[in-house]
Amino acid sequence: MAAFGCLQHASVSGHPHTSSCRASRLHSASHLQPRFVARPAVKAGSRSSKCCIVQAAATLELPTLPAEEESTQTPAPASAPPQIQSASRKKSRRYRDMAGRVPDKLTLSGPTEAISLALGTASLKFTETCEVHIKLNIDPKYTDQQLRATVNLPKGTGKELRVAVLCQGDNVAIAKEAGADHVGSDDLIQEMSGGMLDFDKLVATPDMMPKVAKLGRLLGPRGLMPNPKAGTVTADVAAAVRDFKGGKVEYRADKAGNVHVGFGKTDFKPEDLLINLKAVQESIDSNRPTGVKGQFWKNVTLCTTMGPPVRVNYSALRDTSLAA
């Protein structure tokens, strides 16, 4: 009735075009309205009224959509998984040439021969570091199988370490006389809090450790936090500075039980490198964890900074005697 009233009002107002458009829209929408079947009046809410509603909905005529044409194209074959390149293809030509000069990983060499082979692979423009990588039969997740200690390399490390000392009183003058690069107490702690970390080792006296504790989040991730096991918490600051300046190196086993130590530079004499390597071996043996049972050393490998590995016979290294 509302639609009929609007249509009648449009015809009276004298706009035949508007009335014809509205009439056409009503006509186009008429086929969407449900067609009810005449039936006797029934009580609302009864089962019969519900049946009438269902039948009226069933007679609703909706326009049918054209069915989508099925694709006749065959599906594309699945692409093959990418091939994993071998490790040898990722190595540079220089590395492959150097790897051809050393024995394979299954061949064990004596310590003197291994050092000579490793020095022969140093072909870069800068002075590389000679490294020893040791696989130990330990599980560091147990406290009685953890390894952390220091070793004094008799021939030095080949690089100059910057040492900072946190102390107070008479130790300030003693540390400066020993050659420390930065010496102080509260003033040095304030500088480190502001971001001054221009040093490689931080030595602290026991009375300064409570003040250093607040720098744990700054120094800990960088490996600069003083620790008694590393020899960086001591009352004899002069000896600590001289040791680190002279070649004292800290080492520790990682989660897999591996120890990595740099024991010199490629411009060292082979005899000097052998002396430093022997010092590392003796230090690790003397600090053997109490929880280790059976074989302690698994394998020893030497290499330069960017050179191929050379396997070392541990028994030959252990039995090597150095001339006085």
C-alpha cells in the first residue's frame, strides 16, 4: 500500500517520468516477493502457521546465477624442492686452494707439523691469529663439569690489551705505575655507566665489587664483568695488570664443551707458537673438572683466522717436551 501510495502521489504531481521509473522498479522487484498460498486463517503460534511460513519460503523465486565454467586446464606440476648446495660450493677459491695443502680431517699430525701447515695457509693481507679449538668430553650444564680458567702465554698474544682497574686508595697509584690504561673508583664507574667501554679487561679489587654489581647488565654480555675465576678480582692489581699486558688469556668451555683459544699470531716463530700451545694444553689438563670420567680430550684442531683446519694428535702434544 505504501508503494501504491507513492506511485499515486507521483502521478498526481505531474511527473510521468518519475512515476514510470518507480513503477518499473516495483515491477522488477515483484518476482522476488514470496507467493503465499491462500489457506484458512490459523491461530498464531500453532503448528499450522509454521507450516504456512515454510511453504511460503519454499515458493520464493530467486534469480538463478549462471554456473561457473569448470577450468579445463590441467594443474601445474609442483615445483621441485630447491637443491641444497654442498658446503664446498660456499667456500671461496682461496679457501679451497688452502684446504688442498693440508691433510683431511681424519689425518692426525704432530704439533710441530700442524703448526707449520697452519702457517702455510695464512695468505691474507692482515696478520691472522693462530687459534686452537679443543673438543672436550664434558657437559657444562653440570656444575662439576664446567671449565673456566686463565693461562699465561709465555710468548704473549701478539696484541696489546687495554686494561682498566677499579680501585681506591694507594692502589690507584700502583695500578697506574703497572701500566693500566684507565684507573679510578666512583668516577670510573660513572664513566662506564655513560657508555665508556674503551678497554679489553676490567680488574677490580674485592672492596669495589659491591659498586660494580650495578654494572652487571652493561658489562656481563660483553664479557667484561670481573670474576675471581678469571683473575680479574684481586687485591694485587699490579700483578694482574702485568699478567694481562704480558699475555694472560682467559678461556672457558661453551655449551657444547668446546674451548677456543688464540695462542699467537701468524708472524710468530713456529717454536714460540709451540710453547704457547703447550702452555694451553697444560693449563686445561691442570684445571680438569672433577666430574669428568674417562677420556677428557676428544680432538684438537689448529687453524688461522680464515684458514682450513688441521687436526693435531693430542698424545703427541701431551708428550712433547720443550727445551729449557
